[in-house]
Amino acid sequence: MSDADLFSKLDGACDCKSLLKKHCTKERFDAVKDKKTKFGGTIGDCIKSGCLNLDSGVGIYACDPDAYTVFANVLDEVIKDYHKVDKLDHPEPDMGNFEDPGFGDLDPSGDFIVSTRVRVGRSHDSYGFPPVLSKDQIVKMEGDTKAAFEKFSGELAGKYYPLEGMSREESKQLTADHFLFKDDDRFLRDAGGYNNWPSGRGIFFNNNKTFLVWVNEEDHLRLISMQKGGNLAAVYRRLCQAITTMQNSGLSFAKREGLGYLTFCPSNLGTALRASVHMKVPNLAAKADEFKAICEKYNIQARGIHGEHTESEGGVYDLSNKRRLGLTEYQAVMEMKTGVEEILKREKELEGAKGAKK
Ligand SMILES: Nc1ncnc2c1ncn2[C@@H]1O[C@H](COP(=O)(O)OP(=O)(O)OP(=O)(O)O)[C@@H](O)[C@H]1O
């Protein structure tokens, strides 16, 4: 389908509620329809998924880091709307004093928090995103990334497992353990996210599986630190040490002033950080209105435990920072910490009240 045909499909859709539909007006589309990014991408590459999937929430992916400049007339509006900010004035990155972050274990009893995870997305600034990436380029980029992994030492040291050639059993087990990613998202598929799959994709693990890197899942890199229990300090420290090592190994990550770190989907840019706990909150979750209100008050997003758009199981929720743009990395983690502590306090009160009634 040509870029013009894609746009007509979107333009003619009456019940489409995506941010793309809202902000990619005919005027804005016409203003950029003949432009190309320095990686050769077009506005059609960015809007394809949202035009083919009219039920998208966002509907636009950047075809490459340069798209955030060349197609800013559309992308900036989507970003402001999605992240609920008036201005694009994201601060300079600041991970705070991560060696001594001023918080520790959010649930020393171990009764409520099942596991803690903090991840960031990063993009190499010398490569495009999937819509403009050839098989050779994705394989070369994987090579650059693997070279940086060689610099990991101590707790971070581990091994890279390319998806190509991985046995079915191994990949099934890694997915069940919440470690591996899949190729089953139709929005990402139509954005070109699975082009040349599984070439260039893989996963790095440290030896005790508390630090991993997804290579060319949705983003070029997703750096993930996770462990059982609620020790947010240990998880955050490990992630920041890994980010620092990768930056010092010569990799240069795509950023734009006012937008922070750039990612394939505009919903992730800024800090590109999501800090989450899997926490047991059956009593509070049973009071749906109160649960929703407390999450909103503290900017917490609640998800099911198998990732975005999944349901909770046994009262366990994935609770994370909702804000990723317009605040520093340290502030984003602190927001999650504060919200989770409040939710935990309320869950304990409700649990206590139930005990008293018995
Ligand atoms: N605190 C956590 N403990 C254990 N596993 C987690 C935790 N948070 C997320 N996961 C797991 O990580 C995987 C990826 O989750 P999900 O796709 O929701 O988030 P993400 O990787 O942060 O990316 P995105 O926000 O783009 O969806 C899922 O298998 C999910 O269960």
C-alpha cells in the first residue's frame, strides 16, 4: 500500500480513536509526505501500523531516530498527548546516586512483592529502526552490541544467546520465566518490528539471571535488571552500572533535546524507564474503584503479570511508574517506590481488618 493509500484509510475511518488519527491531520500529512529521513524513512513507514490497525491506541512508530525531527509536526503532538505534558522539555538524564539511592527493600517481609524489575530502552544513534533496517544492518548492529557485552564484568558478566538457532524447548522455558520476548504483537508486526525475524535478535544473561538485555525486540536494546523479592535498590544499582558500562564501551545512544532517549514507539521515549514490582494485592484489587484511584493519585500503572494488556492472576499485579517523560530516571524510580509503598500500606490495612473480623 502506498503512503497516500495508508493515509486515506486512516482519514476515512470514523470510529478510530488512536492518537495517530487525532494528530495526523491531512494538513500535517501533506506537509511531510514527500520528506525523507537521513535513513531513507517516510511518514508512511511511521504510520503503517496505525493505518492497518485502526484499533491502535497510539498508532505511530518512528521509522528511525531522525523521524523525531523530520516528522516532528505529527510525532511531537502524539508525544505530548500520550505523556500528558504541555511542553517537550525533558531534563538531562540523571540516575542519582545509584550506589546509595536512599531506598532499599520495599517489602522486607517478603510476603507481598514477588519480584522487582527495572528496564530501560536504548537505540543506537547510527542505525534506523525496523522499517528502514536491512538484514545486513540488523546483523551488524547485533555485532556492535555483542562487542559491548564483552565489557561486562563481575556481577554483570554473562553470555549472549542469539534467537537464531535457539531450541523450541529453551525458548519456551525462557518465555515462561518472564525472560524472553515473542513475535506475537500484531501492532509491532505491522510496524515492521518482526522484519527479518529472528536475525539480529537475541538475549544476554548474566550468570545468575538478574541482568539481561533484549537485543532487537521492539527496541535496539532493552536493558533489564530483575530479581525475586522487593530489593529495588539492588535492582536499580545493577541496571545503572550496566548502562554506565555500555556507554563507556563506546556505544552512542540516540537522544533529542527535550525528548530524552529515543525509542521505536513514542510511548517509551524520555527516560525509557519502567520500574515495576509484581505484588500481591488481592484485598485492594477487590475494591476496584479504590485501587484505580490510588494508582492514579501516585502515577502508577497496573498491568497483569504476563505483560501489557494481560490480566492479573491470583491478585498479583505488575505495578510501575506511569510517567517516563519530563522527569529524570531517579525521579521515575522514586515515583514507583512511593506509589508501591502506599499501595502496600493499604493492602496491609485491608488484610489486618479482615483478620480482625475473623
Ligand atoms: N516486576 C516484575 N517481575 C517479574 N517479571 C516482570 C516484572 N515486570 C515485568 N515483568 C515481565 O517482563 C515481561 C515484559 O513485560 P511488558 O511487556 O509488560 O513490559 P516491558 O518489557 O517493560 O515493555 P513495554 O512497556 O514496552 O510493554 C513480561 O513477561 C512480564 O511478566
